[in-house]
Amino acid sequence: LGYFAGFYPGDLAELPIDKLQLGTEDGWLDWNRPKTLEHRRAYLPRLLVRPLKHYLEHKPQPNSPEGDGHAFLNNYGDIMSSGAFSQLVKRHFKKAGITGVSFRYLRNACATYGDQAGDARALSLVMGHRQGTSGHTLGSRDTTGLYVKAISDERLKAIGCYLEQQLLDAMEAVQ
């Protein structure tokens, strides 16, 4: 989710399970980003959906009512903190022999490769950016984003598929 939807660890820590719609082959995320309260919608390709479904089928039972409804819990059934997610990602990448990867790196990769898909407005929705504001995908002079209310799922899926292909190509290159 860091790569395919530009998630930070805090996004994962707060993600409700009912905001993930996982099908047999692919899925969708539909949720307001906690940091900005901006709506975000992202296509989730098979490469991500399979491990997500596996985790959700085997995740620990919630240890408290607060954990009920959260997508991710630690081994004890407690809600994971953003710091725990950061450490988990670093540990798994280190185990794979990859250093220097963080959620910021994954979010930057989502933005960089997603931008190459050629649809900045759709990428803004995927990443939960405010439309038409400075410092985000759309420049401060672009106010059209303030008026665009609908971005088709086909456009969002194109970004997810492009991100998936970039990752598959990179994985193939190191083999």
C-alpha cells in the first residue's frame, strides 16, 4: 500500500478493514486520508491483493474493541503504531538485502512512477492529495482540480497497472 497507494505508516495504522474491497483477482481502496481528510481511491492489482488477502485471512483476533475493524494488527491483536509499521518495512527490506527503503521512499516511488502513467489528476486521488493546491501533484496555478469531481475507475486502474508493471519489470531485472 505504500507503493500502490502512497501510504505512510500512519495511514496503515488507521486503515479500517471495510475500506478495502478485495476481489478474486484485484481490488480497490476507498477511504479518506487521515492526514488531509481528502478522499483517496486506488486500484489494487493482483500483486498486492494476494498477500493482503492472505494476511487478512490469518491476522490475529483483536485484543480489544479498538482493534475491531482495523485492517492491520500486531501478533498480539493490538492496533499497530505507525512506528511499528516503519520498523516492519525496514526489517523486511533488510532481510531481502535492500537498504534505505522507507515509507517516504515507497510514497515517492508511487508519485514518480504513477506520474509516468500520464494522469496527474488520477494520481492525486490515489495519493490523497488536495486538488489544485501548491506542494502537491497539481501546481498552485492549476485550479481546474478544484472543480473536477469525478475520476473514472479506468483512469485509477491504469495508474495501478502501470505501477504493477514497473515493479514486475524491476523484479525481473534483478533475477
